[in-house]
Amino acid sequence: MSSTSTRVQAPRVLWLTVPSLVWFAVFSVGPLAAMFVIATLRWKGLLYEPTYIGLENVGKVFADPTFHAAVRNSVIQVAIAIPVMIPLAFMLGYHLYTKPRGYRVLSVLYFSPGLISISMTGMIFYGVMSPNGGVNGLLSTLGLDSWATAWLADPSTALPTLIAIDLWRGIGWTAVLFAARLSSLPAEVIEAAQMDGAGRLRTMWQIAFPMIKDYVRTLAMLQFLWTLFTSAALILLLTKGGPGTSSTTLSYLVYAKAFSQRDLGYSQVVGVVLLLAGVAGMLLIRALLRGSEEDSR
């Protein structure tokens, strides 16, 4: 009787999911499909008539040195930011997990950079990194005037400076997330390892880290996507992709071509490349961390 009732009610329950499926199709699948369509158009904006040009935009993009510079800069950005951010955040998170003196204040301080708006962050570092800003002032005080430079206006330091700002924004709040996950570990496991003579570093990396490997993988993928897809705002505020193309990334190139140069077709081809890069990067992170997890077993 109950099984028959369940079978009768199942279609009714499925009907309740229709609004959410429609919402997903319109606002998630729809924009993705539109991106591929716009990539085949010559289109300057909503006030202009689009013209279908097939794969002409693809050839234009892949022949453009600016695109190649953006790919290089994006690869450098994620290849440095993620391997540095995740281990440092885990170590800070483990430190918070051990509840040192003042750990509540530390948690707030670590999390604070992630709460600051991107416009405020840009304003802060525009002043700190300017030729007469805090960094050069500190170097001058330490007698290292030869190291001083226009950090955001020098082609050799613009991208590293942006990466450093990304690390400043991301490490702290990721550490707090790690600390929250570590707090759910069985206390007796950590205590047993310490009773067996395992030091702090060994307990952290050989006991705690493998136990939250799935969470590490998730945070690594989220930080990868965050770095890859959201760098445009900070670049727009601080360097506008320059000097030259030294700090132009794929996400900034999508913005610049769509809104500054009014070339929506080019922009969406880069958007497709960015999408594929995001998927490939997530699969790579998943494979690497899954492989290391199996090795640890």
C-alpha cells in the first residue's frame, strides 16, 4: 500500500522541481549557449546589428599576441597563487585549530581581507604600491632604495604584485575555512598521534592533512576558479592590463574586448577559452589530489 502510494506521489514531487529546472536552463544553460553563439558574430554591442561570421573570430583571437600574453599571464597567476595559497592557508588553519592564545582575534584578522570590497582593496594597494607609497617608503627606511620601483607601472613587477594581492586576500579566509574543517576531526586521533611521539609538523601533514584531503581538493578548485575568473576587477582598478600587456589576463581580456573595445565576438571566444581552461584546471587539480590521496593510503 505504501509502495503504491509512493509511486503515485513521485510524479507530483517531480513536478515541484520544474520551476528550478526552468530557472537553471534560463539563467545557467542559456548564457553558456549564448556565449558560443556570440562567438560566431561580429557585434559591437546591443545598439548594433550583429553579423554572422562563423569561425573568423577564432582565427582572429589565436593570431593575436595580446591573447597569447593573456594566456601566459593567467597560467603564471594560477601556477603561483594556488600552490602557495593552499599550503600556507592549511598551516595557518591548523594553527588556529590548536586554539593558541588569542585565536578568536586571529580568526577575525585572517578573515578580514576577504571582507574588504574589491574597490577598497584597489584603493589601499594603489597607495601602498605607488612610487611614494608604503612599500617604497619601508625599503628606503631599511636602506634598500635600489629595490624601490613603481610596482604597478613596471612590466616586470605588475603581475607579481597582483598575485601578491590575491594571496593577501585569499590566504586568511581560506585558513579560517580549514580551521573549521579541522575542528570536526576526531580529537582522539590527533591525541593518539601526539602520544606516539609525533611532532607538530608530522601531526599536521601526515595525520590531519590526509584526513581532510577531500576538503583540500574542494578549496583548491574554488580558489583556482576564483583566481582565474575574477582577476579582471583588480586589474581594471590597478593596472588596466598594463604596462603593455604585462598584467593582462584572460578574464580581463574578456572585459576589455567587450566593454572597452566593443568586440563582443572576440570577447566571447576568449570566454569560451576561459571556460575550457577552468574545466581543465579543475580536472587536473582533482586528478593530482586524488592521486596523492591514493598514494598516502
